[in-house]
Amino acid sequence: MSTIFGPVHSRRFGVSLGIDLSASTKQCNFDCLYCELSPALAITTQHSITPIDTIIDDLTAALQTHPKIDVITLTANGEPTMYPYLDELVTRINELKGNCELLILSNSACLSDEKVFNTLLQLDQVKLSLDAAIPKTFKKIDRPAEGIDIHSIIDAIRRFSLIFTGKLFIEILFVRGVNDSLEDIAALNKALLDIHCDRIDIGTVDRPPAYAVEGLEFNELYTLSQLFDPTLPIHIVSRTHASAHPNSYSAEEILTTLDKRPLTQDDIEALFDTKSQHCFKKLLSEGKITPIERSNVIFYLPTQNIHRKAPKRGSFS
Ligand code: SF4
């Protein structure tokens, strides 16, 4: 079985060639309720290990067939940072990747291991999951292996965010009735305010989950996004945009809404009815709304808001 898949086109990351660091079986230190893979006991070490040379040979061949790639993505049927030769693999990919960027999609659990921490510093882009900041909720949603502590993970993400020079994305996946309480949002908000990242992607269950859990509707995610501090660069990522119920907004309401939470084109199409979308376009053409790019995603903000707030990395201002 090849360790390479794709290319796939992702709005968030561009054209990506994926590397599966656990191609034969699921090997993960979490057993998340929402996992797209089958349930499996959380483990802390990989027992089925793909040789590095196999991965490099597969990647070299795939890059010859698909030369126009934006990112090479390290992922797994499980957690890619559990791959024992990750450091050497990253070094070798960096030598052959040319203009492509190297990205990893991680659940963050191994970041408190200094070796993994230092390896991830060598990547161009890192996506770290953070589904909960309260220990009880973390255990309920991510079902981690024994000994994995959410406070150590948050501290490692915070430290990493201070020195990482690439693009850092945080991802939160919401499950109805599990990590969406006001208490959970307040704890996540507090943790995120200390993390310097380029974007915070919030999403929900939109593929068949490992366990019987439910996702949120787009409008619910949107309401929830407004509970976070408005300076946080939150981006709603959800295939449930289509299930939204568009509302009518006046010009002033549009500006106030964007002031509270910058929106993407997908959000605008989901939230605004046709008349409001025309009004939005008029405000844009009059320069009252400004588009800004945050790592491949365009957000719209009131122009006044951009000038009003002081610059700070990791926020919209
Ligand atoms: S971290 Fe990813 S692979 Fe592991 S259980 Fe959670 S969703 Fe599945």
C-alpha cells in the first residue's frame, strides 16, 4: 500500500499531497468520539512502522507525477507525531520538497515531548487540534491514552506558538453536548488568548463518527464563534454551511456583525439573504469593508475596525 495519497485540493491548505505515517492500521494516542476511523484503544507507541526509505521513495515518485503541489501533508491513520523517525523524515523531506511547504496535522498530544516539539519547529505549517481546555471534557471528547494531560498540551502549544516561525493553525471540533458549553468555551477562549496562531479553525462532526455523537448546525457554530474574544482569528470550517438559514441584515448590522467576527465568503453566503448580500457588495465597493487574507482564507472586516485596533500577531487586528 502506498504511503502517499492525493493530490487533494483543500481550501485551507491548497493543493496537498498527503503522507500517511500509519498506512496499514489505526495507531493513535486518542480515540476521539468524532474520529472518522473505527474506534480503537488509544496507544502511545506505534507497533506497525513504515520504513523511512519506503516513504521517501513513494514521495519522490509522487512529486515527479504531480509537480504542482502547494503542500506535502504529514498525516496518519492516527497521530503522525507518534511515528518514531519523524525527525529524520522531516529533514529528508525538507531536502527534496523544493518550493512545496511541509505541513503536519497533529492532535497536539506529543507536543510536550521536547523531541517532537523541536521536530515540528522545522516545518513550514503546523495544524494542532485543541478540542477542550477542561480536563474532564478533554477526556470525554478525545479519550486520550493514560497519562496525557491537557494542561501540559496547552502549555506546549503556547510555548511552541511563541517561537515557531511558520504558519500555525489551531483546530477545534465541536460535538453537541460534549465540548460546547459556556464553561468549555470560556476555558478554550482563555487558552487561545495566550497562543499566537495564524488561524483558529472551528468545525463540527460532518462525516460518520466513530461513536454515536452529533455535530452542530452552521448557525449554532456561528453563535458559538461569537462567544470567543473578537480579536481571535476564528474561521468556521464546516460542510454544514448549506444547512444555514440566511437572514436579512441592514448595512449597519452587516458592519456590526463583521466588527464582532470577521466572516469569509462562505459564511456570508450562508448567513446573509440575497438582499443582504447585495448590500454587503455595495459596502465592499464603497471601501467600508476590506478583505484581508489569513493563510489562504479571505476574511472581510469593517475598514474602520482595521485602522482602529493595534497590531498584534495572532489576531485580526
Ligand atoms: S486524533 Fe485523529 S485519528 Fe486520533 S482518534 Fe482523534 S480523530 Fe481519530
